[in-house]
Amino acid sequence: MIVVGICGSPRKKATEFVLNEALNMLQGLGFETKFFTVRGKNINFCQHCDHCLRNKTCRINDDMLELYEMLKNAKGIIMATPVYNGGVSAQLKAVMDRCRALVAADPEFFKRKVGMAIAVGGDRIGGQELAIMQIITFYVLNGIVPVSGMFFGANLGATFWSKDTLEGVKEDEEGFRTLRKTVKRFAEMLKVVQ
């Protein structure tokens, strides 16, 4: 089974690091993983022009085409975001909005896919759960089965406190505990749904 990790950070720092840690855990459990980052990519905003509804394809020809192809065979999706103003990054929001074209072409495109979320904030309580809720909302709206780490510390997904540094996130033992719990449930749900 293929899991696609989508890094919503425009920087090669903490968010990319923890997403790769999650993908490494899944590889250790026998999953094939693919990594996509918004960093350095040309991803335009959805203009809600309805071209995708009429023509079953997005009229914007940019780096989203690479992600569209990766998502076709994915059974699992992990979205990881830094927290920007209490929510997901603008780049990840653009990715979410542009996935409208996939559902316009095939309303069941995301059916039976499983999703989890990771959020990295500069403060311990810096909006991580709000950002994760945006990701979970995207999953629910598109028919993706959302998975959290459940109660006692990973209620909505994996949350990290970076202290605005890569070193800070590497030292966040609580964050890694939430990641391990969430990855474990994500892997279990992938097997159940398939």
C-alpha cells in the first residue's frame, strides 16, 4: 500500500523533518511511501472557475500535476503543516483547494483512502489542533477516512512544538509520542479499510 506524505511547509525545517519521520515509521511497517513538498513548487491558487466541473480537469498547468499523479494510487495520505496564524499554511490550503479538480473528475477519487494530520507550532499551544481540524475537515468533505492518535495526548493527530527551530522539534518527546500513536492507528486503519 502506498502512503503519500504532503509537506505544507515552504521551508526545509521542522515540518518536513517530522513528516519524514512518520514516513520512515510506515516504511518500517511495510508500507511504500512517497513524499511531496510544496517547497520550491509552483502551485497556484484555485480560482473556483468551474473549469474542472465542466471539463473534468484543472485548467491550471503547474506542479499540482505531480501530486495528482501521486495521489491516484495512494491508499493513505498524511498532510503535515506548520501553524500559520492558527491554521494550515497558505501553500497547504492551496493544495487542498486544488484537489477539487480530482473530485470533479471522479467523485469517488478519495473513497477508501485514509488520512492523518501533523501540525508543528512555534508554541506548545500554538494552534496545532486548529490546523489539524482544517486538515480533518478536508478529509471528511472528500470522503477520506480521518485517523487520530485517539485520547490521552494525540486526540486529533500528531502535534509538535518546534520552539521555531529544527532542534526544538527534534527534542519534543511529547510530539514524538503523539506521532507514534497516530502512525500506529493510521497503519491499523489502512489495513482495515483495504
